[in-house]
Amino acid sequence: MEQLAIDSLGELPKAAEAVITASGGRGVVAFFGAMGAGKTTLIREICTQLGVADNVTSPTFALVNHYRSGRGDNIFHFDFYRIEKLDEAYDLGYDEYFDSGALCLVEWPEKIEPLLPSDTLRVYIETTGPDSRKITIG
């Protein structure tokens, strides 16, 4: 597991680069952290580094947003905060996304933990101060 200490938003690019490197730009990446820890902010930076031109926002109500990288690769951004039961993820067709080989960035993965593939890259974001975070990738 890799651990990074982020002291300000200015250091976010190094965390995003570490996540991209660890994931190889593909597969399911699950972001764990309390409300306000910076999951969406980190995902926005990852998408920026991958050349996404769209405005990256949390898909809290839509459950999934679709972006294209600068190379035209699919990126799917999930937010499972509002789901109440696993059936809602099944209804969304989560498996088609997760099995697509595309990069799938998942907020609130604890809501669908049993559905995460065994090779899911896990990113833990811990608030250590107003602008500082400890990020564990593994």
C-alpha cells in the first residue's frame, strides 16, 4: 500500500497521479472516506489529468456520470451514497460498467461492497486537518 500526505489542494495532482499509476487507467477504483473528505475533488483531478474536458461533478442523483478521456477512453464516475439496497445497483446495470474494462471511479463503495470485483483498487482518504489528507492506495 502506498501512503501519501497531502498538505493542501496544491498537492492533489501527485495523489491523482499515484491513483492513475496504480490503476493503470483501467478497472474499478473505490474511494473510501467520510463526507467532505475530498473524494469528488480527487476524482476531478484524476479526470483532469486524463484529459476529460467535461465538468466533473458527483453523480449523487444520477448515480453515474460518463466522461471521455483525452484519448477517447470511457470513464464512469459512480456515487452510491443514496442507494438503499443492492438491487438498485443491479437495476443500474453496474456489472456492465465494471466488466467493460473502462475506468470506473466509485464514491461510497461501502454501499455496494459485496459487488466490488476482487481486483478493485481501494483508495482511503482520511482528513488530518482543514486542508490536509492522508491518502492510502492499495
